[in-house]
Amino acid sequence: MRVYVPLTLPGLAEAHRTGELGSGPFVAYAVTPALREWYVSDDIEELEYAALGRAALASLRLLAADPGAARRRVVVAVDVPDGAASSEPAAPGEVGVTITVPLAKAAAVHVDADDAERDVAAAAQALEAADGGDDDAQALVDGADDHELLWYATQEIPNLVGPA
């Protein structure tokens, strides 16, 4: 099962340092029955993109909780064995990964470009108000989605996180 793990750049640096993406249980996002119902599509590529988007929003939540992190969303795509992710979701697409996942098993890393930082920073700051129903704040949060996450090969992680 392909899962999308939300992180921040410091979180990715820690995973690179330890060699572990996470040790279970941790939250990730995947194409689940609840996501299929929420997104209403049979196209697997669209569903995977929706799961990636859910993970990007979760990454934004991590950024809101870590004001010192660079304002770039990070999502790591990794395949885990069937049964290693439980789908009793709190939100569509949310899964709990129950195993330790080596970073070496990652398929790709998705990260905002540098030019997204201003919009991502505004979105992270507005997230709490958006959750409370503020439409203007929601527009700022939605503005982060105007930036596509860039695809990086796992070999590029050292360049993304900088020197150890």
C-alpha cells in the first residue's frame, strides 16, 4: 500500500539522520474507502493525488506547530506491506502505520519550491482561524494549494535537508 507521510524539513532531516521515516504508530495518508467516498472518483491517479493533498495539509499543520521550521510542506511517499496501515480514520485518507519504516524504502519526496514559502507561511498562520470557520483564513490556507509540491528522488534528500 502506498502511503504519504507528512513531515517538515526538520522532520525529513531527522529521518535522514536516523534512517527511519517513522516507527509505528504514526499517521500517514492513503487511498482508503473513506477517501474514495469523500473524493468520489474511480481514477487511482486522482485518488493518490487526493491522498497526497491530504498529507500536504497535515504537513501544513506540522508547520503551524513548529514556527522554526522552513515554510515548505514535505510529504514522503512510501510503500508499506498490506496490513501495516490501519484505516480507522479520523479524516478521509488518514491511516495509522503500525510498523517502523526505513527511509530507504521511500519511493519519492514531495516538497514545496522556495517560492511557495510566503504563501505556505501565511497558510500555516491562518490554519487555526480557518479551522474555526473564518473564510478569509480559509482562502489563505487554500492559497498554499496553488503551489504544486515538487517531486524529488530519494537520492536528493541530502540536498533538501542540507549538511548534517
